[in-house]
Amino acid sequence: MAAADNTSAALRRRDLCSRGIRLAGKMRSDVIDLLDTYVERQGLDASASVASVEGVPAAAVERWDEQTGTQRLLENLAAYRAFRALLAQMLEEQQEQLGEADAALGRALAAVLLQVSAFTYHLEELLRLESRGPPSEEGAEPPPAAHLSLFERKLRGLGVLRELAQWAVRSTRDLRQLAKPSPGSSSAASLAESP
Amino acid sequence: MFSGWNWVAHGLYLLWSICSLGVSGGLVQSCGHIIPESPVLTLGSSFTALCILNESCLDFGNIYANQIIWKTKNRVVPKEQYREINRTVSSVTFNDTSSLANPLTCNILADGQIEQNIYGITVTVGLPPEKPKNLSCIVRQVSKLAYPMTCTWNPGRPTFLDTHFRLKYRWPQENFPDCIPKDVNNSCMITDVQFFVNLEVWVEAENALGKAESDPLVLDPIEIVKPLSPHNLSVNSGILPTVLKLSWENRISVAVMKLKFNIRYRIVGDTNWMQVPPEDTASPRTSFSVQGLRPYTEYVFSIRCMKEDGVGYWSDWSEEKTGVTTEDKPSKGPPIWRSIAASHSPAFWTVHLMWKALEPFEANGVILQYEVTVRSKSSLSSLAEKYHVNTTNLTLKLPNGTYEVTVIAHNRVGASPPSVLLIPASNSKAPVKSVRTLPKDGKLWVGWTAPNSYVLKYVIEWCLVSNSSDCIIEWQNEPGNVQGTYLKGDIKPFKCYLITVYPLYADGQGSGQSVKAYLQQDRPSKGPTVQTKKVGKAEAVLTWNHLTVDEQNGFIRSYTIFYKTVDGNETAVTVDPSKTEYTLSSLTSDTLYTVRMMAYTDEGGRSGPDFTFTTQKFGKGEIEAIVVPVCLAFLLIVLLGVLFCFNKRDLIKKHIWPIVPDPSKSNIAQWSPQVPAKHNFSSKDQMYPEGSFTDVSVVEIEADDKKSFSEQDLKPFDLLKKEKSTSEGHSSGIGGSSCMSSPRQSVSDSDEGETTQNTSSTVQYSTVVLNGYRDQTPVQVFSRSESTQPLLDSEERSEDQVGGGDSTTQRQHYFKQNGGQDETNTDRPCFERTKQIIHANEGDLAGFAQLQISGQSSQPLGLELEKNTQEAALSDVLQASTEGQTVRSETVEGNTMLVDEMPKSYLPQTVRQGGYMPQ
């Protein structure tokens, strides 16, 4: 019975990793497309330098290969929960700012938001499979942007999307790392390769 | 009377009460209501409604539940379905709501007479929704970033109610707004879905009677994507003439899905697609080089894609793009053949070389020219003649002999391998055997039995046989290892083809073997036109022409002749198709026959026009067999009759026209003293012995009368007698003494005998009295006696001899006597002439007596008597009187000059040559 559960859990984990990798890839692709649209629509310079976004863990990390799977998942989960909040805020701001005039940008933002949300679900499920369970979402609220000017909001939005694109790359690598058979796991299935 | 007024007043009060109650409580306030109010019921279920009366109505109107009447659409519900629950509530129950009609009303019968509606409801009947089934979804990519998902399902049976369907979907941790179908109830489109997350989808159906949900469908939308097909397809020629390179753009991000492809292609004009092996295009790409193509060929390409792992749907085929491969040198030489015609000079041939243009896949480009080389194998020099032509034939006049012909096709790239044809001096090699044909699959298959020797290849030559066009030869080559092939050409059905197979050897050629064939046969287009060549009594020879080859439409297997009489059954006769003539026998004579002819192929027959003929009434020789005997019999009868008449002539004469003896010829003249010597004629003595005279008239002759007969008058008679003995055929002119005698009756000795016989019958002679004419002194008078002495023919003959002799003087003398007489006297009866005789003058009579005497003396009677009698009779029968009249007229004219000389001898008697001579 336990073996069956383990097998099922391994398949589930494998499936989640596989689709998480592909989702991250698509998310990155969409975010890159969105970045172009966003820069254009918001009247920004694509080469503009943006400071790191507050509340979002940096995608770049030292000793990445020394991280455990759970650690990777937790960092990813924290980052994407932050992205989800920021994107929701951006979507709201965009709708307030442009209304229905630029529905395409709004749909693209909503699509990315959905993908971030979906990826968050993947991470939570993986964490559950790690017998740890996802942490609560307390503290994931984005910092209020009321004090920011419109331009600062636009720049923050640009920074969010750029960071998300980087996180998509890292998440892909993290999930691939997770997909590799763990020493204690009986499942030796090789996961689907990245897109 | 009073109670009646009370009833009316009570009713009016009730109505006023109801109305006032209704108005006082609001705009409309009824005396009751129905529970439930406008229910929605399941079709086929039972239903109970309650009508509850207001208490106020009870107080004012004395109306109670037992007075309630239920109606459905103005139709009273049977009382059995009512139930009075209490004094204010009545219920009605329907066991099956399917028969329930709207509206359902509660009515009251006030005072048992006036029906008043209390309340009414509308009942809605329907069905609860069924569980939606067969839910399926597909994500159709509409743009690079748009992936709407459309789900369809089976909504189930009609509910007859307003049923709402909702497509619900959710992620495990997140719900999405429902998808509500527009205008339909079996599909809905979710505008945007996210991949790589399992989505739970289900359908919810809901109406007033309930709610139903389909089984949930859990899927990752990426697995049901139908991507857009690749676009911007381009085709480029490669370096090789057999390669074309395709390029395209994918419209789905690799991040979304990896793709695999299908590439199909076909030659322009061809409908069959070929496909690049799928395993060659199973990986993501944007270009591909298609190999193995034909040089200088235009191809059409199309491409499609789907998710690499095969989960999902294939895209539609992309738009078609064409590309042309580059040229290559011709892959083979053109097939070559020849036809040889005799030239004007026997030592030369006219060789017509012909070769086929290469097929495009063989030409591999544009053929610029053909190089023809003719090399004589006979001469030692073996010089080759080269010709460069743009056409596909070449006519050469060559000396008889063996030749090797080579044809090479050139295009821009290069030359083809040579095609070689050996033209031997004679087709002396073994031919093929058993050439046969077989229509198959709309084509004509030709088979043959190969000769024993090794055959290099075969040439099958064929042409359409037609009356309207020449035999235009078509041909094709076949390799030497086959023994059958389909004709590669436009072989038409119902047409006759002459097919010839030639075997070609390395060192010669076999003679051709031919066969005629049809791809498809049909009935003849017309039937033979039959007609009769000869018609007999019981047979008819029919003849017809063969149908032309254009009319046959197939092999004529047989002819059938149908013939019938007007009212008879039709008879059919089958005739061999090689025949053009047939004899119908056992026909009925003198009958109209209708005949027609049908020509049959394997597919049926067609009849020619009807032809009618009538058989003859008599057969060949029948008429002759009838007519000839009849004629012979008639002739025989006539002959016998004639003979009979001759045999019985006397009897006939006696009864029909008895001979009246001429008194002037009576033997009594012999008694005349002037001619006593005449009576010494021996025969007369025998014939008329003295004893036979029973009555003798006394003749008184005056002596003076003797003068009238001078010696000169008698001389001619002597001459006549002499001539008579030598010429019996001369007409005497006196034979007409008999009524039967013709005026021109020829006098002969036989007449004498005949007359002798005829006059043997008793004839009363008158007395001859010699008297003068018109008061003249008669010379001699004969009175008719009663003597039965026959009239002596010798006397008549004497007269005849006078008339026909050379003694013209004598004859003219007598003619003068009759010259003034009417010719019609010849037709008078004998007795009239006898009267004329009475008026004859004496001199004439004397002369005539002399004549008779001389005639008698000169005529021998004997063996020829009977014969001459018959001849005379035949003359009587056959001679026409008109002829005699003509002659007579001439005679009269000739004698006119003698009238003056002998006026006394003129007597009113008929005068004609050879006729009755007057005395």
C-alpha cells in the first residue's frame, strides 16, 4: 500500500515537475512578449534600468546547486506569490489607467497572472508531496503602491515583468533539478525534458 | 310569485356583494385563490390544486366549497376529481399532467345557476434536465497568443422548459467564471485558457424542475490544442534537379508546444498527393528539403503540424505552394518505330521513321532536337547518315537493305541514351503466336504467345478501322519479357481496332500478327437492308449488304431474318454472318410477305427496315404447263372440227345452204343440136345415163339462132380446152354458180366432180325458155324442170376455164355481158340469178353452151375429183369476199371497151372474175 502511494506520489511529482517546467517556459515566453507590449504601451524605454522590486526574492542566487529541493520550492513559492500579488495590482492599475482602451495589454497581463497563479499551484502541490505543505501566504502582500507616482508604478511594473522573466528561467532549472530522481526515491523515471 | 322575486333579488345581491368585495379590497380582489400558484410540473406526474375561498365571500354570498367547479381551458373537470376538504377549500387532482390544459380555473355556481370565476392559474409542464453527456473540448488556436477552448456536449432530451446550461471549469485552487452558451445549449467557448495546469470542466443544466451536472472532464488544455497551420510556406529549387526546399513559419511558440509536421506534395495536374515520410518531419523545424522529385517538374506542396507527442489535433493543411525542379538530361531515348512503303523504284524503300516524344518525366526538360542516325548494315562501308530534326518523324528514301536507326533526344542539359531500331531487309524471323485481346478495366489488353527465340522487345501497332477515315497507325513498345500489355492510347468503345504485334530481335524482326478487337461492343447502329433478288411461288431469294464497320459496333455474330405474312406469325431464320444471300422456302404463293433482318453482335441486335414482297401465283413452268396443253387441245379441236366440217360438208350444205344448180350449166344444154358430139363424153355418159332422166323438157330451138354462134366465137373455147389440160390452177370466173362458191373460186377438175356429187340431190329445174330480150326474139328458152339430174360441174368448169384461160377474147365477151350489172348481184340468192338468166339473149346462151361443152370434153374426171373438191371448199372458207370484189371491179374496168362491140351480150347479171357467169 505504501509502495503504491509512493509510486503514485512519484508519478504525481513527475507530472507536476514536467508541466511546471513547460509552464515556466511558456510563462517566460509570454512575459517577454508582454514586456515588449508593456514598454510600448506605457511609453517606457526598453533599455531603462529598473531597481529591484521590493518584496520579490532575487532570482539570482549563489550556491544554487547546493540548494535542497524543498528550499528551491519555497523560494519559488515565495517569489511567485509575490508576483501574483504584484501582477494583480498591476492589472488593477492598468485597468484604472487605461480602462478598456487597451484590452490587449490587460488580457496579456491577466494571462500572465493566471500562469503565475497556476505555477504557484504547482509549487504548492510539490511542497505537499514533499510532506511539508505550503506555507501560509502571510507576508506575501505587496507593498502598497499608493505612495508611488504613475511613472514609478510603470517602472515597477516593468521591473516586475523583468524579474518574472528571470524567475521563469530559474524555476525551469529548479524544477528540472527537482525532477531528477532523488537518492531516497524509488522512482527513477526520467522526466520530460524542457521545451 | 313572491318567492320568484326573492330569488332574483338574492342573485342580484350576491353579484353586488362579490363586486363590491372585489372593489373594496383593491383594484381586483377575488373571493378565493388557488394553491399552488402557477406551478411547474413534471410531465406525466400527478397534480393536486386547492381552491380556497375567502371567508368574507361566505358571509356575503353564501358560497361554499361544494359549489366550486374546476375547469381546464373552459372545460369542466369531472366531479370525480374534486374533493371538498372543508367548507372553504376544494381540491382537484390530475393523475397525468400531460393532459392538463391551461388555464386551470376555480369557479363557483352561485345559487346553483350563475357560474362565476373565482381564480385561475397557469400550469407549466415540462421535464427536468438530463445529465449532459459526451462532454469534449478542443483548443483551437486563433492567433499566436489566443487559445480559446470550445467544449461541446449532448444536452439530452428536450425539457419543454427554459433550461440553462453552464460550462463550469476550475483549477484546483481557483475557480473561473462560468461559460454560458449563447443561442445554443450544447457548446460553449472559453476565450482563454492556460496550459500546463489541469483544468476541471463540467456542464450544469438547470431548469424549474431541477439541475443536472455532467461528469467532470479534467484535462490540461495543452493536450487538446489544434494549432494553426504553418504559414508563409515557400518552395525553392535546390542544386539537385530532384530536390526542392520548403520553408515556413510556425505560429505557435515552442514554449507552448513542440511541433511535428506532415508535408504532402503532388505534381501539378495530378490529384494524388504524396507525403514525406512522417518520421522525417517528426521534430520541430521551419524548413525541409524534399528529395526524390522528378527533374523539371512542377510540384505543389502543403504542410500541417501538431503537438510533437501526438496528443491533440492536427492543424489544417497550409496554403498550397508550387515549385519547379531544375532540368536534367533525358533519362531514356525516345521509342522508335517505322513504316515502310514501296517506292517508285523497286530497289528503294520509303522508310517513314517515327518516334514518340518523351514523357515529361523522361524528357527531364525541354527537348530541343532529335538526332537521327541511319547506318546501313548491308554495305561494307557502313557509313552513317545523321539528321537533326525538331519533329518526331523522318521520311527517308533508302535502297533496299538492312539498316540500324538511332535516335537521341537533346535538351538543355544533355542528351538521352540512344534508341536503336534495326530495320531488316525482310521480316524473316519467327512471329508471335495466338494474338488475342481482352477488354479490361476500360482498357484493351493485348496478349500473345512469345516465339521460342529471345525477343528484344515487341512493337504493338494498332489503328482504328473505319470507313470514313484512313487507318492511322499508333504503336507502342513493350519489353521482350512480357506477353501482354494494355494499349496506351485513346481506345474508343464500339470501334474496331486492327492490332498487330511485331517481335523485334537483336538481329532482325518477325512478321506482324494481327487481330481485330473492340474495347466495348454495342448493338449495331442499324440493321441490314434486305431486299429480294428473286421471288418465286414458294420461295424468295433475299439479298443484303454487309454493314459497314462503322455501323457494326461489334463483331457481327449472326443475322436473323424475320418474315411474316400480314396476319401470320413471324418466323425467324438465323443466317451465318458471312452470307449476303438467303433463300426463304416453303412460302405461300400469291401472298404478301414482310421481311426484315437483324444483325447481332455480342451485345444485341438491331433490325433493318421492313421489306415487303409478294410471292408469285404460279410457279416456274406452271403457266406453260397449263397454256400449252390448252392451246394444243384447242387447236386439235379446231382441226377436228374443220375435218368434220369437210367430211360433212355435203350434209352441211344441204341443210344450211343447199346448192342451187345453175340451170345454165344444166346438161340439158348438151342436148343442143349444135353440140351433139359433146354428149359423147364418156364420163358423162357414165355419170348421167339416159335412163336417169326422168323428166325432160322440150327445147325448141330455132334454126336462125344457130347463126349467132359463129365459128369465131367457138375458137377461143377450143384454145381454152387445150390450155385447161395443162393449167388447172387458173381461175375460171364461173365457179360462182354455186351459192357456196367464192367469186374467185378456182376451178379444177375436182370441182367438176364435186358439183356432180352435189347436184346429185334432187333439184327442180325450171324450164328454160329461149326468149328475146325486151320483146326481142328469144334465142333459147329453158324452163325449170323437175329433173333431179345433177348440175354438171363440167359445165361450170368450162365456164371457169373460159374465164381463167388465155382466150381473152372469149372472156371479155362474157364480161361485157355483165359489165353493167350491179355487183351486189353476186350476193343474191340463186333463184334471183336464175331469173336473170331468163332474160339473157339467145346468142349469149348459145355461146355459153358451147363453152360448157368444150369444158366438159377437156376435163377428165377421175381420181382427182375428191381432192379438188376439198380444195375448192377450203378456198370458199378462207377467201374473203371483199378481195373478190376488188378484183372484180378491175375486171369491169378492163372490159369497158368491149361494150360497143358486143352490145347484145350485155345481161343484167353479176359479173366478176371467176364468179358466176351470165348466160
